[in-house]
Amino acid sequence: MTSFRYATGQVAVHWLAAAAVLFLLLTGTLVLEDMPNTAPKVANLRIHMLVGALAGLLVVVRVLLRRSHPLPPPMPGERVVRWGHLGLNLLVLLMAFSGAMLALQSGLLDALWGNGTLPSDFRAFTPRRVHGLLAKLTMALVALHVLAALYHQFVLRDGLLGRMGLGRKGGS
Ligand code: HEM
């Protein structure tokens, strides 16, 4: 085991992105999806859009930081891990992109910040169906990511979470 630890900026961006994505997946599914498209939904959609755009931006920042900082030492199953992380980044970017496409097609920007009205149902738009499907895939991959981290921490006991600033340093 080495004592590799990501740079403070990388750790901060990772946990901020994790909080944003978790918030979006939970509130999107449990709140937005079941809410009728009437006035009270506007404030929720504003927050969803802003946090969604932030989540997309944080992926770009993460990739840039990764390129400008030392890489962690490889671990067993490195290729699978890399594909998993690539998949997570790609899915979050695609979620933000499909959300933006939906906003453009449905006149959402005008409804939230201008004097337009919300469409009667977002499901009439193709990007909304893509957004919903990608959300399920993102949830599955986030669940695998969390389970893998917990497996390392509590079964293999290699201190992997220390790399991301939790617990002792470690994770070869
Ligand atoms: C990483 C970014 C994002 C995540 C993880 C996310 C997540 C979600 C989830 C889970 C849902 C519910 C879908 C379902 O269960 O079928 C949803 C709905 C929605 N999202 Fe996002 N979203 C993101 C970004 C965005 C952005 C950037 C926008 C707009 C610019 C947006 C606009 C919407 C809209 C309009 C709905 C539909 C609400 C409804 O059907 O009533 N999302 N989002």
C-alpha cells in the first residue's frame, strides 16, 4: 500500500460533484418527475437546471485536473476501474447535455427566466425520454462505484477512501 492522496482541489471537486449528482438523481426522480407542470414547479426546475449545469462543468474540471496532476499508482483490475470512471464522467456529461437539449426544445429557459409557460408534459420531448433513461444508467453506475469503494475500504481494508480524503491515507 502506498500513501497516495489526490490533490486537495481534486478531492473537493470529487465530493462537490458527488453531492450535486446525488441531489439531482434523488430530487429528479422523487420530486420533479411526479410534479404537475404548474407554477410551484418553476423554482424546483430552476435549482435543477443550475445544479445540473454545475455537475456537467465539474466533470470538465475533474478531467482537466486529472491531466495536470500525478496519476495514482495502478491497482488490480485497473482497466475495469478506468472504464467505470470514464462511464460515470460520460453519463453525467450526457445527462447535462440531454437536459440542455430538453431546455432548448421545450422553451424551458423562457418559462423559468422569461415570461413563457411550462409545457404541459416534458415527456412529449425526446431529450426528456433520453434524460430519464440515462438517469437509470447513472444510478446503476453510481451504486456500483459506491459498492466498489466500500468493498475496498471494509473488505480488502486497503484504505482506498484515504485517496479521496476520507480516513487514513492509502490505497495502492
Ligand atoms: C448531471 C446532470 C443532471 C442529472 C443527474 C439530472 C437528473 C434528472 C433526473 C433523475 C430526472 C428525473 C428523470 C426520471 O426519473 O425519469 C430529471 C428530470 C428532468 N431534468 Fe435533469 N438532470 C441533470 C441535468 C439537467 C439539466 C442541465 C437540465 C436543464 C437544462 C435538466 C432538466 C430536467 C427536466 C426539465 C426534467 C423533467 C422533469 C419532469 O419530467 O417533470 N436536467 N433530471
